[in-house]
Amino acid sequence: MKTNRRHTLAIAAVLVAGLILFGAGTDGFRAFTSEAARVNRLMKEKPPFPEVVLEDSNGRTYTISEFRNKYVLMSFMYTSCPDLCVITEMNMAQIYARMPEQDLGENLVFLSISFDPKRDDPAALDRYRNHFGSDGETWRMVRVPDREELDLLLKRFGVIVIPDRDGNFAHNSAFYLLDRNGRLLKVMDYDKPEEAAKVVTAILENDRGE
């Protein structure tokens, strides 16, 4: 009997230890996937967008201060992407079409950021933006030419980019909303554009006191 009891207690101890480790690895049971844990971390930290140099489809260069006092809705992509980026940018276009016209450019800008700066030069970005109805102003497609700055930006927002042998990348995707001070405000599902549009519209309406 004593042996069975010791065996039961040992099993219980292992289970408790496993639950503790599981809880620590999933942000205290609030997240059950690495992506959910990433989003939870970002929403807790609310990191600022770093002062990296952006280059857009018109060849203009600037930092995030270009959009001071405006909300910025961002995505990360590369123009050679055969699948996920296309879906993300198509859904970005849906959100863009739902935004109040008076806010576009005035209170809100859209930013699609390439993590493949070697191939995505301004000419490639210009071709790509035309596929999705980006006007190059209120919705800009940009790259970060400097590799170290790009790595800093990707790390800051937890964007995972893994190159393969065919010149493509495995990566995650989401919509990121920056507040008027360039700090992360929301992370939203790239596959739910209607929900994202409602969130952004509600924030803009709240600012106007509607």
C-alpha cells in the first residue's frame, strides 16, 4: 500500500510540475498557441515603432514620424509571396474600403511593410500596390533598406520570417494598429477584416466624440 501511495504521489507531482510549466509557457493559461502568446505579449508591452528609415513605392524616405498624430494600420509582407501575403493585402484592401473617407490621410494611414528589401525596390512596390488599390499616399507600401534596422523592426513586433531554398519565406501575419504616438495599440487577425475595420472605425469615431 505504501508503495502504491508513493507511486500516486509521484505521478501527482509530475502532473503539477507539468501544469506549472504549461502555464508559464502559455502566459498563465491565457494562450494555447505560440501566436496567441506572442499577441498577448505585444498587447502587454505595447512597443513603439522604432525610428527606422522607410522607403516607399515613390522612392521617398522617412521615419515613422512622417505619420505623427495619425493612427497607422500596418501589415508585413513581401511582393513575391504566393499565398499568405496576397490574402493579407486583399483583406487590408477591404479594411481600407470601409474607412471613413474624411479620416484617410488625415487621421489614419495604411502601411504595408516588405521584409524582402533586396527584391522589393520602389518599382516592385509600385507594381504591387496597384494590384490592391493602394494610392501610395493614404496607403503606402514600403521597405526598410537597412538589414539591421529591418531585423530590429521585425523583432520589435514579433514578426517571424524564415527563408526557404526557393526564395520564399515562412512567416506569420496580422494587422497592427499604432496609436497617434507611434506605439502599438491593437493586434488584429489578418483573416478577419470586417472585425478589424469595426475596431478601427470605433476608435476614430470615439476620437471625434461620436
